[in-house]
Amino acid sequence: MNANAPIKPPLAIDTLVLHGGTFRTDPATSAVAVPIYQTTSFAFESTEKAKRISRFEEIAYTYSRVANPTVDAFEQRLAQLEGGVAALGVASGQAATAVAVLALVQAGDNIVASQGLYGGTVNFFRERLKQFGIEARFVDSTDPENFRRATDGRTRLYFGETLPNPKLTVFPIREVADIGRPLGIPLIIDNTASPLAAKPLDHGAAIVVYSATKYIGGHGTTIGGAIVDGGNFPWADFPERQPLINNPDPAYDNRSYVELAAALGGPIAYVVRARAAIVRDLGPSLSPQNAFQLIQGLETLPLRLERHFSNARTVAEFLSRHPKVARVIFPGLQTGEDKRRADTYLSGGYGALIGFEPTGGEQSALAFIDNLKLVYHLANIGDARTLAIHPFSTTHGQLSEAEKAAAGVTPAFVRLSIGIENPVDIIADIEQALARV
């Protein structure tokens, strides 16, 4: 057997995280761990080959802003895990959202997005896209038909989060995807809070984005993001709805990205445009060092998530019984339509985020956080450690009062990101902090 030959799927998820992609061993040294290719540039075999690669007629490495072997290994493994055809690693989760959207929109266009999004995403859509002449229309995803109602001839994409942070009411992926697809409108889903728990591409989403900083990295050490192209959207069928994919690009000899993808041999028109037109020109690249760190995170992701999810369920049930807690927000404890969607889309687990409101309102929420000893107070999720934050004054502080309310952020809301510590210790710290409010 060739030691460098990749292991062919199908493989179980907990095997894929270790063996996914084409990397088996480093051909130069036989190293099993993916090397960190800390280089800016790659030598060309010939002037003809250099020309072909630079024009995206052939896939190979030229410059690490565009592609790098360490980053490529991360991209391949994540694409396989997600069930997509290709992935694109970028510098952060915010960069992933920006690149994913900017690949499809230009001045005069609009997007339709759920109200229940991370505050930074809302601010980017509302304020920064406006600078480019692009409108973001926010709708209540409780009724999927609101996406259809907000759509017009210049709508280019729909956007939602599988497990909105911090509202934690699961997005109706299939329902919204089925509205958009006949219209030529792809659904982009941010799956940051529910990796492996949810598989948006299986439910009709066209593109998935991640802040890999969170659960994928998993240790609070590394900033990174990723976009996964499902390869399941018929871009060529909608030349008027998706002009940036279908129209000739002067930068690539007036070929469209549908044509480029066909020449490269796969249904990768979207990710080729994201890489060639957005990342190449704007430069939000994932560094090789960070890609290496994210690969290490991927390799233990299933094991960590099992503990994250189990601990979160235990903590949510504890909070639901506590006399100083007025309300608990956790998908596993929801009822009615919210519970149906949670069960449908979070088939691999209900996640590790919990929201709750203490009985004393905002001042009690702030006092609770200030009295935590084991649990860290910081603006992140998906760390191996348990974390707490007051979204109203921090992560969603840039939003208006109405936008905060639409996102489920009240003055008394506390968000917990449950880690992998012993659950007895997590609960003991929460209990002593509640006793002091």
C-alpha cells in the first residue's frame, strides 16, 4: 500500500476528523502530522504552468494569500465533515461571513437575513454592507414565509444561523431553503454553534460558514473561519438572479465562474469565486500556523462535543429548577414548534449554549457574572472552559433596543457557553454565584 494514498470515504465522523482529505503523510519527510508550510510563495515548474495557475485554469499553489498546503489540508477535512465539495479557510468567523456574502452581491442588491443573528453579523449587514450600496432586510424567521415576502428581483441570498446566538431557537433550514431555491436564491447558514450536531447541507442549505475560532479550534487559542460550498446549488440555471457567478469576469479572460469550475472539474463555481475574486483581492487569508492549530482542534471535536453537550443538558436542567432563575433558554428544554425544529435539525445534540434570566433582572444578571469564580467572563463561545457573558451590554451592544429584542437579548439575559469541566464543579460555581445575587 502507498503510505501517501488517502483513505477513501465513507468513514465515520470520528474517523474523518483524523483521516479526512488527501493528506496521509508528508511526501518529503513521512511526517504524519500536517506540516506548517510557513512560506509566502511557491516555485513554478514553468512559465506556462505559472500562467495557467494564475488564471485559475489549474489548481496549484502560488502564494499563501490564495492557497497554502496547511490551509488546504484543513479545508479538505472540514469539507468532508460537512458533506460539501470544497471549503475555504479565512482569517476569522467574521471574515467567513463577509466573504460568503460579498461573493454574491454588488451595489443595488439586497440580502434577506434572520433577525436572530450574532450582534457582529447584524452590525456588518446593517452598517458595512450599506457602505457598498447593499441592503440587508431582517425578518422574523419564526415564519419562514417572511423570507419570501422580503424578496424582490435584486435579492441574492438568504442568511440564517442554525442555532442563533444567543436566542437559541433553531432556524427553519429546510423551509427557507425550499423557498429560495426555485427563485435562484441560495441559503447561507452559519453553523458555528452546532458543528456536527447539525448538517445544514443535508437540509437544503447551499453554503455553510463557521467561526472556527469556536468549537472547531476549541481551546480559545486560535482565530479562524471557514466557508463550505455544498456543491448542490444550480448556479447556471439562474444567470439573471446570480450574475456574479454567471457573468464573464474580465480578471479571468472574461470567463464566468461556472466556466472556470467546469474546467477545474467540479460543482465549485461558488467557492472558486469566493477564493479568486474575494479572498485573492481583499486578502482575509487563514495563516498556516492557525490552520495547523485548527486541524488539532478538528481531531478531537467529536469527543469534546459529546462532553460539551452532556454538560450543557445537566446545567440547563439544574437552572430550570433553581428558585432564583426566572427563565432558561436551551433547545433541549423547549416546547412546541421550537422543540420540533430543534429535534429536526440538531440531530447530533442540542448544543452547549444556555441562556437564562435571574429573578432579580439586569442587576442580578450583572452581579451573577461578577461573582463567578471558576467560570470565565469573556466574549467567546466554544472554548473547552465554561464561559459567561452579558450580551445586552457587550456582544449585542451595538444593536438598537428593537434589534436586541428581536435577537432575544434582554437586559437580564446571561449567556453561558458550557465547557468540558466536571459538571459538578460547573454547577457549584453557578450555584454560589446565584446565592450572592
